[in-house]
Amino acid sequence: MTITELKDNMTTSIDHTLDKIIPLLEESGNQADQECIFPDKLLKVLKEIGLLSLLIPRKYGGRGGRTTDVIHLIEKVSAYCATTGTILMFHYQVVKRILQFGSVKQKEKYLPMLAKGKLGASAWTEPNSGANKHGLAANLKRSQNGYVINGQKSFCTSAGKADIYTVLVKSEETHHEMSDTFGLGNQSFVILELTDKGISFGETWNGMGMKGTSTSEIILENCYIPTDRIIGEHGDGTAIMKANRNSAIHPGIIGLGLSSKAFQVALTYAKKRNLTNHQVIRFYLSDMKTHLEATKLIVYKAGEYADNGTPKEAELYTMMSKVLVANNSIHITNMALQILGGKGYLQEYIVERLYRDARALALMGPTSELCKEIIFKESSEKESSEDKT
Ligand SMILES: Cc1cc2nc3c(=O)[nH]c(=O)nc-3n(C[C@H](O)[C@H](O)[C@H](O)COP(=O)(O)OP(=O)(O)OC[C@H]3O[C@@H](n4cnc5c(N)ncnc54)[C@H](O)[C@@H]3O)c2cc1C
């Protein structure tokens, strides 16, 4: 069997596995939106069938997959339940962060736990520190044999549900002085566990969409951690955030799944009601399909660069794909809503939910505005270096 066939097997295996649990995926999507229920039942099944361990190397008990496999998984799941797509996206960001930047000891401890189905979550946003990280206040101070953290994180998906958290904090000590679009060099990522003393969670936010994600505050009050919980060195937080944002596992990819669902629903409805007799409806559908396929191409290209390209290629394509898919998802779900007419506005039809869920994609970090800053910086640097040759 060739390597390409082996790789394709993973994608086919994800499809086959998910096809068997479509009723559960649908039930989770409805319950998350209508009753704000965290999809515990679905996550338990995904864990049992090995879909929480795709990126984790086999030596740590994972399936040794690629970024493009994770993209495929999140795309497929999000067609039924974007809430679960969001939870998986943050889980895999944590996996990638520990895999890329964790110490040998951290990898040996946390990757097998994540491979067995412990859930990962990540928190960097604070009341005064969002897209920019300059106002970060949660701070890490040395104490006897370890560190103590005090502060508050304002958004964390899977808060109180996840077992392992990567949290951005301000370090007392710093080995780096640097600044970039994301902030300063006095920040560090630490690993927190749900059972750590001094960690608690606020009320779950009631958002416009992405309900059931258990997104809430994290409160850190004299939260003690041993010294081996810092990822990389003190002050590496910004660099890790930057490297991670190129991982191509970004919120936009959830839009691939929910947009393809919106297209299918609109096409089926238009055919059933003979709306395709109207050129304007045919053109709406053609436009949706074109946007969908264009988005898919660039997202998977970003995934390939994340697996095999240079960091610069990965960064540029990841940022461009994030902006494009977030925009296109709003456009496609909006068109679908229009095609369904008044029914599109009713909660009993899925399109209304897809539209609300799509709106979150440009907001979840990195925001589309920040992505555009990075796209400009990367492409203008590239143009200038090409001018010189
Ligand atoms: C459903 C959902 C789930 C989330 N889950 C998590 C999570 O798990 N963990 C977590 O840490 N956060 C999470 N977030 C928070 C999200 O990452 C932040 O909302 C985002 O980073 C923006 O921060 P902010 O809300 O403070 O906005 P601000 O930083 O105040 O930004 C407001 C606006 O100004 C723009 N802006 C700010 N600075 C710049 C700049 N330098 N250049 C150009 N434009 C700029 C922003 O793009 C935005 O449009 C979640 C958000 C949502 C909606």
C-alpha cells in the first residue's frame, strides 16, 4: 500500500465511522442549540472510536494522523453540530501545542491522557486582553517548589468540562523581548488540570450561537502549579501562540461543514418547491457552491502547508483561509436562509441555527481583523523580497 493510499484510508475511515453515528450527531446539534447541552454523550462515543486522538503519534497511544485529517473530522462533525466542531477544534489546538512545544516529560504525561479521551481546552482571552494581548493580567508568581497563578480568563470553550487546559499568563520572569501582532514577550503558556486547587469556573455564557460549548470564565485564585507545567521557557507564550495560530486548525474550518449542510438543505428545498425554475435561485445555488468549493481548496491547502510546508507558507494560507471561510460561511448560510423563505427564519429548520453559528467564526481567535493584518504583513514582505531579485 502506498503512503497516499494509507493517508486516504484515514479520511475514508473518519467518513465511515461518522456515517454510523449520524442520528447521534443530529441529536447533539439540536440539544446543544435548543437546550444548551454540552455534547458529553457524543464526545464519549468520539473518544471510544478514537476520534479525539487523530494527531497524537502512535507511540503516545494516538492514531498518528495529520492536520488535514483533523480538518476533515471537524468539517464533517460541524455539518451536524458546530458546537462539537468548536470543542474538537480547541481540543486539537491543545494537542498540537503540547506536541510542538511541550517538554519530553509533558508529552509523556499529557499526550497519552489526551489520546485516551481526556479533553483539552485553551484560554487566553481576558476582560482587558482580547485580540491584542497587551492587557494580559493573569499572573504567574514563584512560590515554594512551584508557581501560583491569580487572575481571570473571560472566555474558555469547554470550561469545567475539559480535563487539561493550556492557559496564557503573564510571567514575572522573561527571557525574551519581542513584540508582534499578538503582543509581548513576557507571557507564558501553562498547563492546568481540572483538579488543580484554585481553579473554578463562572456561569456559562449565553451566546447568539455555538450554544452548548460550555464557554465561560475561568477564575484562578492562588492556583498552585508545580514547576514542570510551563510550556517551553518563561516568556515563550507569544511565540507559541503565533506558531499555533499557523496550525491550520482554526475556527473557520467549522464553517466548511455548516456551509455544506446549508447548501444541501437549500438545494433539496429549492428542488422540492420547484424554485429551481427561477434563474435567480439557480444563480444563488451556483454562487453558494462556488464559494464552498473555493473555501475548501484553500483550507485544505493550509492544512497541507501546516503538515509539510514552511512556517511562512502555513501562516499565510492559514490566515487567508480563516478570513475567507468565516466570510463565506455567513454568505452561504444567509443565501440558504433566503432560499427557504419565511421557513428559513424559523427555529424548526436548521438553516437559522447554521446562520447564527457561522457568525461566531470571524470572532473566535484569531479574529478576522488580526488575520488580515498578518496577511498584509506576510504578503508585503514576500513582495518586497521578490522585488529585490
Ligand atoms: C463562541 C466563542 C468561543 C470562544 N472560545 C474561546 C476560548 O476557548 N478561549 C479563549 O481564550 N477565547 C475564546 N473566545 C474569545 C475570542 O477569542 C475573543 O473574543 C477574540 O480573541 C477577540 O477578543 P475580544 O472579544 O476581547 O475583542 P477585542 O480584542 O476587544 O476586539 C474587538 C474588535 O477589535 C478588533 N481589533 C482588536 N485589536 C485589533 C488590532 N490590533 N488590529 C485590528 N483589529 C483589532 C477585533 O478584531 C474585534 O473586531 C471565544 C469567542 C467566541 C465568540
